[in-house]
Amino acid sequence: MEKEDRKTLIADAAIELLGTVGARGLTHRAVDTQADLPAGSTSFYCRTRLDLLTLTLKRHAALDLADLQVDAQRMAKAPLSVDGLIDLLIARLADWLSPPKRPRLVARFELFLMASREPELAEILTQQRAYFLQATEAALGHAGVPKPRQMAPVLVVLVDGMLLDQVRANGPVATVAQQKAAFKKLLG
């Protein structure tokens, strides 16, 4: 197995662990087990817990950005209205909350909390957040929303809040109609 493939496998296993058992369950040995790798494999590639968290955070951001790129490709195929953007946002929420991606979503919030105490992770998260804001600004501009640069951070916070609320409740809290109303109120 190639070095990069093994690192991806390790990061994916770490994301799964963060999303299912939480930060306490994230150990090098647990990642080896989750990834079905020989003992010591994770330690070989990630000497410290911070190295493991850094690899995991970067992989997580790459997965989320890949989802946003799929959304951008959908938007590029046809003119997009505000209502179309809202439908796309609701679909993105549903996708990230779906059973296959739910552990990744939970891992996202675990990583956010860990980054609040680790300056190295916070720096990576700040860089990744800038990419999210750029993608959001582009989507808002494409949909014709006024002042997309000012609206992008607010929209990202709204989406994060909706996702966190759904994760906290371990199931749907806001109906699609309520989500749509919240987005419509924000985007006009």
C-alpha cells in the first residue's frame, strides 16, 4: 500500500472513531484496529496525537470540500435562483446528516472543539474555513444574493448551527419547511 493511501486510511479511521466513540476513543492503537492495520502503523505515520489530529482534520476538510465541489458543479449547469440555492442547502444538510456521513459530521464538531485548545489545529481550521467561506460566497453570488461577501459567514454559521442542533438531538429537529424558512429569512 502506498504511503498516501495508508495515511488516507488512517485519517478515515480516525474520523470514524471521532464520530462514533469521540475524542477519548481516538488512540493510535484504536486507529490501527479500526483501519485493520498492523499494530504500530498509525504511530509510524503520526508520531504524536497532534500529528494524528492534524492528518485527520486535513482529511476531513478535504471530504467536506469535495462535497461542496459537487454542489458547485450542480450550480454551474444552470442559472441558480435563491430558492434553488436554498434547495441545494437543504439537500447538503440532509446528505451530511445521512447515516453514512453522520459519523463524519460528529467528528467535525469534535475536531472544532479540539482546535479550540490546540493552536496548531486552530490555524488549520482557520485556513480551511476560508475555503468554505469562498465557496459559500461564490454560491451566493451565483444565486444573485446581494452582498455575498458579507452574507457568507452568516450563512456558514447558520448551517453549522442547524447541523449541530440536529447532532445534539440525535435526529431531525427542524423540518424541511423550518429549514427553508430560516434560509429564506436570511437570504431574502
